[in-house]
Amino acid sequence: MFDEKSKRMYRLVAWVSGITALAVVVYGIVSAVVTTGSVGAFGSTLVNIEFPLPEFAKPISYFSIASVAFFYSELKLWEERIARLPAQVRSFLRLFGFVVAFASAYEVLYNFMLWGAFFTIQVLQANVNPNTASCCLPVPWNLVFATKAFSALFVISGYSVYFLRGLDRDRTI
């Protein structure tokens, strides 16, 4: 399908992005357990620091970008094998990807709605920090973390549907 240089590039991107995503997850879990004693603060941990450059990006940003790059690279590397899967399996995967894309898009919109409401409350109380918004008990999710994670999931699942649709002649979902 593509030349050896392209394959090498996709492998490099897959390795770098996969290791980056894994490192961020491990860091988040270890840091949350060390600082709070539970994994429940995982999302806040990945939002509340800026690494490696201050004011540049947060670990959750690296995670979401790395996970999208990893998934795309792996799809390109496995494209020929995926094309050889039975049509029924590819059709099921397209349907599953479509459902996950819908659910993740809903979560992103819901998180932005909550984030806007919490931000409005913070503005009215003269205490503005968009990174601290969390929702909903019993385990509060940091909305920055949830929004970036579900945005990445939306892109991954949406592209999966597009990718799988391109492999079939009928071009249906």
C-alpha cells in the first residue's frame, strides 16, 4: 500500500505516541495515588500541572494528542490486515465506531455545557479558574480531563468509521 519509508515513519509515530500516552497514564495514576491515596484524582492530576514547559501544555493534552496519533498510525500500519477481515466483522466495527462516536460527542457537548455553567458561577463569585471545574459525585471528574479525553475518543471513533467505510464497496455505515 505504501513504501518502506512511510511504514518506518508510521512505526516511529506509533512508538513515540504510544510510549507518550502510556507514560502520561502511569504518571497520572502514580501521582494521584501518592498525593491523594486513590486513583480518583487521576484527571485532576493530569490537568493541574504543566509539563515540561510552563504555560505550554498539560499532560492531558499530550495524552489526547498522543492517543489520536497512535491510533491513526496503527490503523495505517494494519490497513491491509483489517481489509482482509470478513465483511460482517468490518460492518460490526463500523456500527460500534458510530455508536462510540455518538456517545463521545454527546459527552463532549455535555461537558462543555457543565463547564460553561460552572465557569459562570466562578465569574459571579469572582473566583475564575476553568481548570478546577469538576462534576458529578460520587467520583468527581475534572471537566478539562473529561472533555479532552472524550474529544480524542470522538476523533478516534469517527475516523474509524470513515476508515472502515473506505475499505468496503457499499460505503454504508
